[in-house]
Amino acid sequence: MPDKIALAGEIFICTKKNSHEFPFQEIISINENGICNKCLEYQEKFQEKYLKKQVDAFVSVAKNDQSSIVAYSGGKDSTIALYLAKKTLGLDVTAYMLDNGFIPENVQNRARIICNFLEIPLITIRDDIYKEFLTHYKFDSLNKKWSSTSEKDLCSICSKKIFSNLTKIVSKSQTKTVITGLNTYVKIRRFKISAIGRIYYESNNERKFYSVLALPYAMRISLGEQDKILGQIPWHEIKLEGYTSNCLIPGFTEKFFSEELAHSFDLPYLAKEKRSGYFNNNEQIFLNLKNKQTLKDDDHDNITEFFTKKGLI
């Protein structure tokens, strides 16, 4: 459980939208102690024993299928999921990485090294979002600056592409289990917090589903424990702007969203990670991320260079 649950409620009130869950547009209330209704609901429904039961049931299905899929971004969180699935749970897994066109080559090289070290097959699927990016962000070649036409959340586009491709893979392989590196709960059910969600799809005129497990959250891996795991594998930090360890987009779009929302685009997810206990005993790191400065125009140089080399601008 989070150490200071009130802190999340106090910090993540967006003065513009009156909600720390924006852009999900959920209206929240704050009690006399400064705690929001979302944190209170989490506190009331969280049951660690239930999460363990979910992991045990998921592992049973995965081992019966003799295979499972890890949605692998090449970043820190999904690397933890990869390690936990193979080394802690003993699952036979395959890592699938969606290359959205904005994952740097050194990040992909790091992913290959880690998968080789863990003896896990890595399959990369290329499905770029250049068209979507250039629809919402324009480059002024005269002034060498980018401008935004809509502050489009490109991360949600990537998420849809990831699960669209995963569903195709699941349909062909008949596996029923997919693992992600989320440090937060998947949903709040009527009586319990859940680390598992279901994705439904049609196959041969039949409605089927596969289960998606937020493994680091379900196993209660905090930031400190995450660092210990990374120390056991050939992980090395690659400097990227924004709250990311694998993609160029979050850092690029941060400036535009911060200007529009009056707070960082990362705050809703940080709030959820805080509520979920990820920053347990790492309060200062959480505050540093929460209080980070808005990026400046010159932080867009890497995207400019990236597109220039590809001849897209």
C-alpha cells in the first residue's frame, strides 16, 4: 500500500480540469484529509491475497498452454516483466516488440541483448505511426521549430496498435495469456482491485478472449525492487526525455501537453503508480518526477534529426 496515500490526492488535482485522472475525464472528490475518492476506493478494495490468487491462476493456464506472450517495449517496466515471467515464475515466454518507428536502435539493441541473456525469443513487428505523428505535429523548416495542431495522445494510438497486433498473434498461436510491465492495477472491480484484464476478439465466427496480466504490479514490485532486478541483467540506462526508457515520443510531446493541460502529461499515470505502491520508500524520486521542468524547444532536436535522416521533413 502507498506510504502517504493523501499525497497523491493532494498533488494531482488539476486546477484546470479539477481532476488528477485527466485526460480520462473522471470527476473526483477530496475529503477533509485531502484524500481523493479514487485513493479511498483503492485503499478499501486492495487485497494482496487476491492478487496472488490471480497470478497463480494465470500461471496455471500459461503452463497448461506451454507458452505465454510478453508485450515487450524494450523499456524498464516490460524488462522487469520479462525477467519475472522467466526467472521467477518459470514460464515459457516469447517477447513481442512493436516498433512504432520511434524506438531508437540502441534501445532495440539493448532489448536483443537482454532477451539473449534470458534465453527468450524476441520477435519485432514494425508498425510505425509516422503518418499519425505528422498529422498532429508540423515542422517549420524556416524557423526550425515544431508546432502542434491538436496535442494528440500518440501513446494511446501505440497502445491500440500493440493490442491489435497481439490479438492477431494470439489468434494464430491459440495462447490465452499475455504479460505486460504495468506497475499499476488493470481495473477496479466491484469488491477488489484486479491485475488482470480480458481482451475479446472474433475468430472463425467464435468469440474468444485472452487474459492480460500486469505482472510487476501483481507481484508488488516497487521501484527499489525493480532496480535490484535490473542489476542482475545486462541493463544499461539510455538517456531519453520524458517519463520513458524506450521511446522518443513522450519527451517530444511533453511540452505541448504541459502547455495545454497546465501540468505534465505524465501526472495521471504517476498518480496511479503512486496509488499502486510503486514509489513505496522512494518518495523523493516520485517528487522529482512530479516536479520536473517542462521541456524547451531545443529538446526537440532529436526528433528533427530523426525525421531529417529519413527524409520525412
